[in-house]
Amino acid sequence: MKPTTVLVLMSAGALVLPGTSFAVNPAAGAAAWIQEHPQPDASQARSCTSCHGRDLTRPGRHVKTGKVIEPLAPSVNPRRLTDPKKIEKWLLRNCRWTIGRECTASEKADFIGFIKTQ
Ligand code: HEC
């Protein structure tokens, strides 16, 4: 488990991480959420919305398997963002698949900061 995630999860009010050089930026997370990442093999561009959609209060649909994904928004799905291990696991996997690399600690914090507001 990365300390950054824990700090983001625990900071209830201002999303500023003590001891780090960056502040969590939910607006940046929102922008990154819909950013399209073209694929070199000319298949469809990928974004977080490919599986989770734009409205996080609604269920998503896995672009490869077609399986329904429960809403990510904690406002309608209180189990979301409660398990740091699960968050790290899926951010690792989803960043690699969507963006083609692992996300930085700052990017992950922004994504979580954004999802938290939904
Ligand atoms: C290929 C489909 C797919 C894409 C694209 C995708 N995800 Fe996911 N994501 C999943 C699946 C599947 C799960 C785990 C199933 C579940 O929790 O319902 C998941 C789970 C998560 C979780 C765990 C939430 C929790 O606490 O339960 C987070 C956070 C997350 N995704 C963020 C992202 C971000 C950020 C992006 C874009 C960089 C992204 N996802 C792109 C399929 C996807």
C-alpha cells in the first residue's frame, strides 16, 4: 500500500497531503478521467470512461468483457474507496491498460480526489 493513497483516503477536509510537494487536484483528476489515449494499433482510443463512463453515479460497462461495473461514486456506492489494497491494485491495472504506463502518485491522488467528489 502506498502512503499517498492512505493519506488521500484519510484526509476528510482539505485535500492537501502533508509532507508532499503536491496538493490533490480533483479538477485535474476529472480532466484526466475523460482524456482519450489513442492506441498505436489503431484500435479505439482508451480512457477511464471506456469502462466506467462519464457519470460515476451510474453503472459502467467493461469495454472488453461487456460486464456491468458497479458505480464508482461513493455517494451511491459506499463501498467504493474503502479498501486501499483494492484501489492500488485497480489503479495499477487500469492506468497500464488505459494510459499505457503506471500513473504517478500525483495522478493517482488526483483520480481519487475526483472520484471522492462524485
Ligand atoms: C478496461 C476497463 C476499465 C478501464 C478502462 C478502467 N477501469 Fe477502473 N476498474 C475496472 C474494473 C473491472 C474494476 C474492478 C471491478 C469493480 O470494482 O467493480 C475497476 C476498479 C477501479 C477502482 C477501484 C474502486 C474501488 O474502491 O472499488 C478505481 C479507483 C478505478 N477503477 C479507477 C480507474 C481509473 C482512474 C481509470 C482510468 C485511468 C480506470 N479505472 C479505467 C475496469 C476499468
